[in-house]
Amino acid sequence: MAVTTVLGGVAALLVAVAAALVYRDAARVGVDLGSPALWAALVVVTSGAALITFLLVPDAPLPGVLVLVALGPLLYLLERDDSMHGDDPADPTRLPSESERVDDSEE
């Protein structure tokens, strides 16, 4: 068996696992834009494009291939974060990590 066949099989398995995790998380969170199947398909398409580029274009720069791999999950994570935090206006006087309660020192 050729090395590229084994690497291709391992990469396909990793893509399938990543797509399944994205689908499960998108269904659990309830993303605002698109459906869970659409986000899983985006992960598969971007990862598949990176895999095809890596295998068929020998001179493709590795950073570009890695950007293609990360594009689908990154876009999903950005949409997930936006869906979870809603459309509340930003408060320029507080950091996002601060809790809602008022400390005793401020009173």
C-alpha cells in the first residue's frame, strides 16, 4: 500500500470525525445561520479541497493547505460564538469575561 493511500485514508477519517463533531455541536447549540448539516458539509468541503490540493499539487505551499483545512471549522466556531452570545450591544465599559454581579468594592 502506498504512503499517500494510507495518509489519504487517515485524513478522510479525521475529516469525517470533525464533520460529525461539528454536526453534533451545531444541533446542540442551535446555530442561527444555516443548519447543522450545512456546517458539517462546509468542514468536509474545505478539508477535502485541502486534501485534494495536497495530493494533486506537489508544489502547493503547506501554509496554504493548512489554511484551507482550518477554514471550515474556524467559520463554524465564529458563527457558534455569535449564536451563543446573541445580538446584545457591546458595553465599552466592561470586559466580556467579567461577571454580571457587582463587586463589593464598587459599591
